[in-house]
Amino acid sequence: MPAISSFRRGLRDGLVLTIPILAFGAVFGVVVVQAGFSSWLAVLSSVVILSGSAQFAMAGLLPAGPGAVLVSAAGLALRHVPMSASLSRAIGSQPWWRRMWLAWVLVDESYGLTMRAWGQGETDPARYKTAVDIVLYSSWVSSTALGAFLGTRLDPERYGLEVLFPLMFLGLAAPLVRNRRDWITAGLAVVTTVIAVALLPPAWRVTGAALVASLIGSRLRE
């Protein structure tokens, strides 16, 4: 059945990302515990928030007060606006409960895999993304728990774990660049990221670069 095939494909593709997700989640668990969080609170943040970038910002900015955390989280979350707009075209009409789930687990990895699969002819992107979300969600929560348990006994920089995530995003983005507009949009993202690093606060750099590149790229012809 097509629905089962889409779900199985999502599980298979999601498993490809488990190693970097597990590594990144463990790093978060270590970092947040070293920042003063209890182990159970570290795990709860991954269960409820499910956003690596927002959770790292929370860990670093919480001593500055809730206002700093909210501003940073808002800046990071704004990138979900263009992501949601493009994803809604892919998944089409869905029951409200499924749209709620798909919106809650809207992370860069599942978005990238789903849009790539849709571009390759996936007939049921909603079930495909659901399967990917299950794999990524369980991997993120379990690895956070592992990192929180390890606490101060693990030094992420010593093992070079921080390089896995940039490499993963490059792997996700590369298959999506297929025509002239894609190349221009990717180039704009690089340029605007460099500018954002120089001009914007850390939590707003990704969102700023993504919004500028997506807005300009949407105006271009293929």
C-alpha cells in the first residue's frame, strides 16, 4: 500500500540521521547539565520544546532572565514561517490532529528530508514526515537523557562532536539544489549568513539569513 510504503521510507531515511542527532542530543544534555539544569529538566525540555537551537539558546541565556530567552527563541522560531508555507504545499489537506503533529515536530532535519522526498515524487509526504519525526523525536529525547546522565564526564569538544551537525545540514541541502534558482538561493543564504554573523545577535542569524534568502529566491524564475 502507498501509505505503508511512504511510512517505511520515512523510517528508513530518518534512521540515516540518527548518528548526528544522537551525538548532538548528547552534547545538549551534557551542556545543559553543566549549566546547572537538573537531569530531569534537561530531558523534559527535549520532550516538550524539541528544538536544538532554541534549547541551546535557553541553556546559555537563562541566567540573563526569561526575557532574553524569549527574544532569542522568537528569533530562531521565525524561520519556521517560510518552512511551514512550503511544507503546507507538500502535505496538502490533512486532518487537524495530523497538522498539529506535523507542525509541532517541525525541525530542520525532517523538513529537509520531507521536501527532498516530495521533490523526488513522494506521494504521501504527510505520512513520510510522520515517520521521520518519530525517529528524530525518539533519538533526540533518548540522547538528551544519555547526555544528562553523563553530565560533566563528557567533553564534546574533545571528540569533535560539534562538526557532525553542520555536515548533516550540508548533506540535507545538497540534493535540493537542482536548478539556477536553487543555486542563487543557496548562494544568497551563504552571503546573508556572513552578513548576519557580523550584524545580528546569534539567535537571529539563522532566521535573518533564511528569511532574506527565501524571499529573494521566491521571486526568481527557474
